[in-house]
Amino acid sequence: MKKIKIKVPATVANLVCGFDILGMAIHEPYDEMELKLLDKPEIIIRHEDQFGLPENPSENVAGVVLQNIVQELNLTTGFEVTIRKHIKPGSGLGSSAASAAGAAFGANALLGNILSDEELVHFAMFGEELASGVRHADNIAPCIYGGITLVKSSSPVDIIPLRSPDLYAAAVHPQVEVKTSDARQILKKNILLKDAVEQWGNIAGLVAGILKNDISLIGRSLNDVIIEPVRSILIPKFEEIKTKSMEAGALGGGISGSGPSIFMLAEEKETAEKIAQLMKSVYNEIGIMSFVYVSKINPSGIEIVEE
């Protein structure tokens, strides 16, 4: 195979209480990437979008992933990548992870699928490290595996795919900027033991709810007493949106990744669509432009469009 075209989905990291360990793939928005195999070990990056991201491979999320693949595998070939981003950088919907995971996935397909999914996560984390300064996999894993994933460990990579409940996600992306690096810097360095115990219970309850397809348990477990109280101050109208969404029938939800996007889960598509429009109206009232998305949980992750 000499070239491949793929769709790389947005992802929701943390899933409220699962900071850095839980993530979920959704269908929209998504990035488009085309990768070509080159006859010499060089990396060429091209962006066909309006975000002005660097095309120097060493400064580009996809570029550093491919550089590490070439170096670690001692390849005599290289890659040319064209990226059309629809997941806005800084949205909290896994924009950098999409570029990183897409690069690793596409390169592997061109090489004859010689790498395991965990090896793809290993390489994609080089991109996340460039983007945020931290090698985390909570966005990358669901992008590659699809559905909902648990990152038991990033070093060594240990990913546990969970089932995908038949739920809808409503997400709003207000057009304000929250940098992942900034959102990490404001987090508390120490937490109370009672808060840790409550958080552990929520994480365990959420994973159990997903595995048992217990919708009530999932809803009761979508509570964060450690990260959300700190990060939510960076997101305009967060508490109002969360309260109104719950009143409209949401199971629960919270900050998507480091924000500013907010997501809510619902059992019915109609409920999710109602919540999405409610979210948008809140931002319309204060003059902040926003984009909303309604999607089922994406069970497959990255999709090959054309070979």
C-alpha cells in the first residue's frame, strides 16, 4: 500500500472522574488525513486547514510521531501527510490526539500493520508530549481502539478497552481558548484523602456501570470532586450549563478533556439534541459563539476511508 486516507474522530477525555485514565471516542467532529509512503526516510507535513499549525515535522504533533516511528523501526522509508483538521486545536476534544493517533495508525497501515494497538499508543504519545508536555493516552487510546477505554498505565502502555454503552453524547465547544498546559498548571498538587476516596468510588462505579451496562450507575458515578471544581472556573457558564443539562434529562457529564468543551451523556438522541441546543443558547445569551455536536459513542475509532 502506497497511500491511505483516514477519518480520525474527536475524543472526550477523563469522562468526568477518570482524570488521565478514561476516554471516549465520538463520531463528530473528525479530522481527515492522507498519508503516502516515501522512498526515503523523510517526513513531509502539509495542512489544508485554517489553524496555522507548524509544518516543520519536529514542531508538528503528527510529525514527531512519524519521526519516532522511522527512528525506532530503523526504516528506510518515510511519510508525506496531508491533514485537514475539523477538530479545533485547544477545543478539549482531542485535536492533538487525533493528529498523533492518525499519524501512527496511517503509518502502520502503510507498513502492513506491523505494530500492535499498544505500540500505536506508545508512538502517538510522543505527539501528546509535544502538545501538552505530558505523555498521556486518555484521548489517544479511544481514538485508536474506539469506544471507551481505560488507560491502566502509560508506561508501560496497558490499555483496557471497555464496552460502548448505547448512549448519546452532546458536546458544546465555546469559542474561548483553554490551553491543556495551562489547565494542568492550575491543578492542586495535594488532595484530601476523603476526596481521593470519593473519587476512587466514582471511577470504580463508572467502569462497573459501563461493563454492566447499568445506565443508572453510570449516571451516579459521573461526579468529579478533584479536577472539575478547579478547571471549571476557566469555562464561562459551566455550572449553569451543567445544571440546565441535568434538568433536561442528561445522565451526567462535565468538562471534555481540559476544556473549554463540555459534554453530557443521554439515553435518547432527542434528549441529547435538546441539551445541545440548550448549551448553545446559554452561550448565545452572553455573545460567545459556539459549535455543538450530537453523536453516539463511536465504537470503532479511526476509520479507513480510502486505500
